[in-house]
Amino acid sequence: MRFKAVAVAAVLAAGVAGVAQAADVNEQGAKDLFNNLTYFLPDDIVKSGGISVKPVSPHYEITYDLQTLFSKLDVSDLTITGLKPLMMLATPQDSGLWNIEGNNALDITANSKPSSGPAMEFRYALASSTFKGVFDPALHYLRSMDLQGKGITFATKTTDENNSVQKNDATVDSIGYTLSSADSGEPGRLDMKMNGSMQSFYDKISSEDVALGEVKIAAIDFNVGATKLPLKAVNSLLHFVSEHKDEKTLSDADSKALKALLLEAMPIVGSFEESIATKDIAVTTPFGDGGLQKLGYFVKLAGPANAMSADFGLNAEKLTLATGLVPDDFMAFVPDAADFQLQVPNLNFSALMEVLQQSDFKDPESNAAVDTKLQQAMFPDGTMTINFPKISAVSSLYDVEATGSMRGWLTEKDRVSMKMTVLARDLDKTIAAVQEAAKTKADLSQLSFGLMMAKGFAKTDADGRSRWDIDLSDTGSVTVNGQVMK
């Protein structure tokens, strides 16, 4: 059942997986296109009539009968209504590429009433969607894509054995994304870029007729980029999986073929970068309201295959919290802006290829220690380093920034070393604010005392900031600004 679900989803996502190279539109071309659209699908789905292709010059008209396709998934205790056919057009070009386009709407409701457990109702609706793109049949990949959707509704309703009802109702005004790609310079590999946005997200959570919370987001923007994606090799792997999906064990020849295909797909990417920016978040709860003006995230993977660096980051600006969630004495300590970045350097992804070469896919026992082999190959000295390019928090009462690195021993969980530099601006102002708050919150007295001790060990930089260079050795000794603390 899982293979069927994945296969159906893959075909729906790709839209077309055509092979016809000529621009002529005819019955034979429709048969060829159908055979390729259904290549990865089980025979019962192929013969079900859930997918059909017919020539309507100058296009091929492709129809996905969702009702028929989902009925083949054999999902018990689930009733789905509103499954209307989706249609798209594929126009072959003299270049061998395909222009694809479609204009569809959805309004699907699913009801689940199991013999035990709560009953659930799910609804997904899309008022309208349009897409246009260019498909490369040689790579089974969309070289470009422009998709726009409006009027999105997502709702769930859960009814327990006591007839208590909980609901989740979400809407999105519009979504859109664009995809573009170019040859990377290596056969069968592409560089890809994708960006998009979602406008006006609203989500309401309720129980019976009582609102439990609301979330509003003005916009979410995202950007994704990757280089040297091995699309041709991945396509070959999919072919192999489809051809051998019913085999419990592989022959010697097939095992060698699978290993060759996996090695051809390595490295899986030359570089990868993703960023997400969320604007104007507002949260309403019975305990108080809160919000963020900006929330951002990024991940980046770059460098040679034998020494890649993985970078991660999270940042936020203008956090607001109701006094019901944070006491008045603590409100000034809530950061106006925060930034957290970390990096894992020198990741040897070439080691994955080395481990694959040594693996025997026919002998599960010999592969039981693959994780250990991979760990040893990627981290030959048995340690992992994590760098912290920037950790910062700023409010009206403090301005703190830290940078440094930490090293851990993979086979000795308690063995860690760390070097960190901490910088603080206006430390006296921070200490005074903590001391004032400690008059009504005795728990802050220890923090006040700790800050005063830290001030005694601090150095002063040229820009006036207090500085602490902290060195924690793997033996447990601690040094601050050259003074041994432990």
C-alpha cells in the first residue's frame, strides 16, 4: 500500500513523464506517454483507468481520475468525497522538451470512523490554481515551473467517544512559487533554484464553541537552491526499484547493479541552500497574546565532497508577549532581536561512497554495522566539531554576543572541549536592571551576584564591550581570560 501511495503521489507531482520527442500529436504518441506516465505504478493502478491520455491537437490531454486512484489505495475506515478529475495539457516541442499547463480546483472531504478511537473529518479546498512549466523527458524533471494558487482552506474536526469536538480551521489567501534550472556542466546533473511565498495565513483552534488559540502570519517567503543534482542517476534508481519491487532478495548481478547506480548518484548534491522568512506573526491564546515581527531560518551545505560544511541559522526580531505570559518585571528582558548560528565543518561525504563500495546488499548481517563504518569514515579521528559563528541577543537592557567552537568525542559522551568568546555591551546597565528586579523577585539575586562576579573577570575591548575568553578542556579544567577557574 505504501509503494502505491508513493507512486501515485510521484506521478501527480511530476504531471508528465513523457518520452515522445517529436512535436506531432497522435494516438501512438498518446500510448507512449501513457506508458511512461504509468511506468512506476503497479499493474492494478495502470489498468484501473485512473490515468488516461488522449491526443487533442496540438496537445496531449492528461486526466487523473482521483476517485479511481485513491480507491486503489485500499484505505479502510475512510470515506472521501469531492474527488473530481484533474486535467493538464502536455505539448511536445521540436527540441524534445514538453510544455505543460493546467488549471484546476479542489474541494476534498475525508471522513474516518474507526471502530475504536475518535472520528475525524478532514477538508482541503483550493479555489483555483494555475501552472505552466517545461518538462525534460530525458531527465524526467521539470526544468521550469510557475504555480499560483488562491483560496486555500484546510480544516479538521475530531469527535471523541464523549462527543466532544475539537476543530482546526486554517486559510491561506494565496501561494505561489517558481522553479528554474540549468545544466551544471556535468552530464545528467542540473543546478536548480526555487522561490515562493504564502500570503495571509490564518489558523483557529477551538473546542466546541470555545476558541483555544489563533495564529496569523502576514507572509512566508522561501528560497531554495541546489547544484549538481544527479537527476539522471536518481531516475535510473527509480527504474531499478520499480523493476525489482516484488523481489525479496537480489541476485549477485542485481546487487552489483544497484551498487553501481548508488555510486553514480554520489555525491547527491554539490551544494544546497535554503532560507525561510516569516513576517508579522500574531498568536492569540486564553493566557495572553504574543507575536514576532520577523522570524527567519537558513541552512547551507557547501564545499568539496570530502570536506563539506553544514551551516544553520535562526533569527527573530521584535518579540512581544502579553503580561499574562511574562511578568511585568521580566518584560524588559525579553530580547528585541536574537540570532543563533552554528556550523558543522569538514563533513566527509565521500566516505559514503567508500562505505557503499564495501557493502554487500545481499547479506544484511554484513550491513548491520554500516552506521559505525560511516561514522568512522566521516570522522576518522573520532571527534566532531561544532562552530558557533554567532549567538546574540539584544534588548534595551543588554547586548550580548558569543562566538566559538565545541569539540565532542563520539565514543566518549562525557568528553567535550570548548572555546568561546563572550562580549557584552553596557554590562553595568544590565546589572543595575537585574538588581532592581531582584527587589521583588528574590530568585534574581543569584543572577545579580553571578553577573557581578563575571564583571570582575572581564576584560574591556577597545569599543568598550566587556570580554570573556572561555576555555574548557576535555579534562574538565576551565580558564577565563587566562585565569584558571577549575
